[in-house]
Amino acid sequence: MARAARSGTRTDVALFVISGFLALLALVLPANLREAAAAGLRRSVVAPFVALQRRAEMSRTALVTQDERRTHTDSIALRALSAPAIESENARLRRLLGLGQRLQYGFIAAEAIHAGPSREEYTLTLTAGARAGVRPFSPVVAADGLVGMVQTVDPTMSLAIVWSHPDFRVSATTVDGSAFGIIAAHLGSGADRYLLELRGVPFRNELTPGTLVVSSGLGGVYPEGIPIGTVLRELRTTEGWARTYLVRPAVVPSEVAAVMILRPQRASAGVRSVWSSVASADSAARGVVAAADSIVADSLRAIAARQRAAAARAAQAAAAAAAARGDTTAAGAGPAPGASTRPPAARPAPRPAARPAAPRTDSAAAAAPRPATPPATPPAAPPSVPSAPDTAARPPR
């Protein structure tokens, strides 16, 4: 092994000496010879090394470009995934700004912070407290409608219960004021857990699905006209004097990020005109549905009338065909053998009975002779049954 090491060292020294000699020779050569020698070396000896270096540079550039492209693709995918959430949040903030413009005064904007999983369904923590003017029992609203009510107030934050809380109640009415009731949490299971109930509706009031339910203003906490939800269907209960309806809420608390807290003076002033567009849209939708129902009913009545007319025409045609078949059969049968072919003698038509003349009450009627009438024949008496003489019934002579 030592001999191989010495041999390798000698080879390296020899190559170094040759390279040094060639370098000195290139320096002392004239310029034209030096350029020709350099060109020959580049084409013969150095050419493979130059090609190898070019490939190495291309590979390095490709790796760097691939990393950049992968990073760019990942960033695009990340932005694409977050774009719907950002757009939805921007839309909610725009609607909230529009709500503030319609309210004009008497509200406090706050951010809604969701509590832990154990109370996430019932409460919201709001980033505004007593220093900002928040008071207990203040309504909490969003751009789409009612969220809940402030329950506890601290100096810098407050705690609000949402409509899914078991103790939540609000007096409600339909948008047209035809029916009243009490809104409470449904407290069901599954998908129905996040719905509301409209209780205590008089039995004479029947609500159709899609009817908008708003706060009635009764009770002094929630002003009149805040959207609460829309009617889904009627629930079957044991109460015979009132109806209960299942209501889909207008606001989902888990999707709320920012809210408006109404001050007492704004709540007392009323907010019916703030959500008037929602009410008008509901009225327009109900009008469209009613018009569509009337058009469908008219079409069904027209179709039924055409069907009845077609059935009557078919029945008339069938009766005429049956009568024609009967006449043809009678004509083909002919008279019976031995029967007379003379037509039957015409029977005289019966004379119409003479109407008795009205009795005359004047003197001419009294002087006119009366026609003789034949004596009426008394009816035959039934056979008499012998009985004891009734002397008491005879008058004395």
C-alpha cells in the first residue's frame, strides 16, 4: 500500500511539472501561436470539462426553478383555500357597515369572541363593556337579524346569551302582524337542535312555510321589527288551544364575528325601518308565491274543464253510435213472418181537458142560466152492522 501511495504521489508531481511547463511555454509563445494552441486545447482536452460544467449549471438552475415553482404553487393553493373565507368575512363586514349606516346612532360595535366548547352554543364574549356604554339586557343584533341579549357587563367586555340558550325568550309576530307568539330555543336533537320554536300562536292563525317572524316590541327589551327567522313547519303538540311552529333562525351564532349592541335610547326609538328591506323582500316573495299558486290553480281548473268537456263529447258520441247501431239492427231484422204489413191505424190524439171558467161575481153571472149537471150518484154505502138504537142522539119531537 505504501508503494501505491508513493506511485500516486509521483504521478501527481509529474502532472504538476508538465502543467507548469506547458503554462510557461504558452506564456513565451507568440500571440498567434498561443491563441491557436488555446483553441486546440479547448476543442480537444477542455471540451469534455466545459460540457460537464454546462450540464451541472443547467441541473442547478432546474433545481432552483423547481423549488421556486413549488413554493409559488403552494402559495396559490393556500390563497385559493382561504379566499372563500376571506370573501365571506368581507361580505359580513360590509353588511354590518350597512346596518350601522341604517341605524345612524345609538349602537356600539363589538367583536364577538366565542367561548370554550362547553358554552360555545349559548354565550358570546363581546369586546365592549360598561366604559363603552353597554348595559345589561341590551339587544345584540347582526346584519341579518337578532343574535341575543347582553347578560353580564364588565368594564371592558360583556357576556351575551344567544337565542340557543334555554332561558332565551322574545315576543314575536309575523311581519304582517297577523299572528303573535313567543320565540324560544327548540332544544331538539340532531339538525333540529339549532332551530327555534314559535309558541302560543292562536289556533285560528295558520302560518305558511316561509313566513318571516320579527320581534313584536312587547316586553320592553327587544324593539319591534328585528328579524328572528322564517317558519319551516308546524309542530304537533298536545295543546289544543294554540299552535307551535318550527322556525329557522336568521342568524347562526357560530358564524358571527362582529355585532352591534343597541343602546336603550335607540331601542326605545324603534328599529322597524332598519330591516324594512328584509320585510319588503319577504312580502314580495310571498306575493310571487301567491301569484304562482293562483296561476297554477287557474291552469288546473282549465285543464279539469277541458277534461270534463272532452268526457261529455265522448259520452255523446258513444250514445249516438249506440243509437245508430240499434236503428241499423231494427231495419235489418224486418217484420215477423205472418204479420200484417199494413201500418197500424193512427190513434186519435186525446182532446185536451177544458179548463173550467173562472166564476163570475157580477150580476150577469147571476142572471146567466146554469148548465144542467147530472145528478151525482151517491157512493155505495158499506154494509151496515146492527147495533143498539141510539135514542140519546135523536132530538125529541
